[in-house]
Amino acid sequence: MSVEPSNEDLAVHRSSGDFLADQGIADPDEFRVKSHLCHEIATIAEPRGLAAAALADLAGEPVDDVERMLRSRHDAYEVWRLIKVLTALGADVGITVFPDSGHDRGVVLSETVRKTKEQILRELAEMDEIDYQPEPRL
């Protein structure tokens, strides 16, 4: 015997286009950035064999907090604190602002750059942002 679903069971919920917002996340942009930073913390620490205790010692953070960061449980942490853990790992973290995106409202982007420091410096020099002279190789 099958039971026919009621109209309430078949209700259609329209997406806002932002999955996290639809899930009730108060600030989806901040959530995405924190998730990305936590992912990078784990991605850098893991191949170095850094357990939570060693990373906590290196970053000057409580072990329990670092364990949560390594598991992307970032709700209690500010973005700046996650950045400080990344820099303790030797990562450079940059924030770029595009003042005129051409849109009515800008977007928050978070990405990892897999370039060498020399590649980044050359690109900045090409954009006339810095005066870069590569060090001579011996």
C-alpha cells in the first residue's frame, strides 16, 4: 500500500543562488574565506607532519583551537587569527581590492596562489607596481 504525498510534502523551495545562505549561514562570504584559510592551514601542515600540538606551539595558539582549525571548525575564530596561523607556517597572505569591479556590488573571492615568490614579483613589476630586479644567479 503506497501513500500519496500531500501538496505540503511536494513544496518547491527556490534557491537564492547561494547554497550557504540557503543553509542559514549568517555571513556566507566570511564562511567561505574562513573555510579556505582553514583548508590551507591543514594543507600546509599535513605534508610537514605537523600535528595539532606542534602547530599550536609554532603559532602560539591553544592546541584545542588548532585542532578545530585543522578540521575547518572555524565559527569561533576571526579571519585575522587564521591568517596569523598561516603566516606562522611561513605562508604569505595577501588581500587584493579591485576598486572598480564593474558591478553594482562586489564579490568576496578567496584563492590560493601556487606561484613562486619570484613569479609574483615579476608580475608585479610588469604591472609597474614595484621596481623588481631579480637577484643574479651564481
